[in-house]
Amino acid sequence: MKNKLLILTLLLGLLAGGQDLNAQSLVVRLNDGTENIELLGNIQKLTFTVNDLLLELKSGPTDVYGLPTIKKLYFDTGTGTPENIVSGSDVLTIFPNPAGNTITIGNFGKLKGILSIYRSDGALMLQQEIFSEMETLDVSGFQSGLYFIQANGRSAKFIRL
């Protein structure tokens, strides 16, 4: 009965959230206390059979967990980026934040470098070379959510509405 309730709860959560699930990873905690963590961006398909949980990965293999061996199954939404704030000059500036269709990023430190923007699940959304102290970027094609920016050893985060 406990396994059926777990399966029903997860299926309802997946159906209700669908592709808009804002989690970073799926955590499978086993009865022996070990936890297996898989980034949602790496999972192709999640399936329940009568006795097993099947995680088909985009890289090809399928992880199989026996339902009786699973103690807890949950989505980890913890995300983060290192924020070593020494002074105001060491921080990327982003405005507006939350963002609409464009963001302006400044204070790169060096005038030349690579700027990378990642979704909260770690997927690279944009990577481009920077040539000036301030860049305006079009983010209208990004889905709503949390994004992380890295450039010249500095990082910041912004929210796309």
C-alpha cells in the first residue's frame, strides 16, 4: 500500500508539473541510507513498473531501483553559485533583475572573456565572447526561472519572468 501511494503521488506530481518542474535533481534514498542523485537534465524518462523504478538516462543506460529498496524519493531544488563578495568591484552587475526580455550585465573585470548563462538544472543556455565592460543580452527566448551567469571568474544569478 505504501509503495502504491508513493507511485501515485509521484505520478500526480509529474503530470501536474510536466516540463515546468523547477527542480535541479532527483534524489533516490535507499533503505541502507545511500542516496543516488541524478540531474533532471540527464533523465530521458522516469517509469514505474509493478516492482521497479526505471530511470532512462539521455546518455543511454537505464538505472533500475526495486521499489521495496527505496526509502524516499524527492526532487532537490537546492541551487547555488559561489558568491565571494570581497568588494563591490568584484561582483557582476545585472539589471533589471528580475528580467523581462533583456538584461544588462556589467563589471566583467577584464574587457575580453567568455560569458556563460546556465539554467538552474545546469544546462548551458548561452555562451558568448565579451569585448566591453557592459553587455546587453536578449533573454526573451529563455523560459521563466532562475539562471546563473559566469564570466571572468565572477558569477551572479538572475530571474527571468
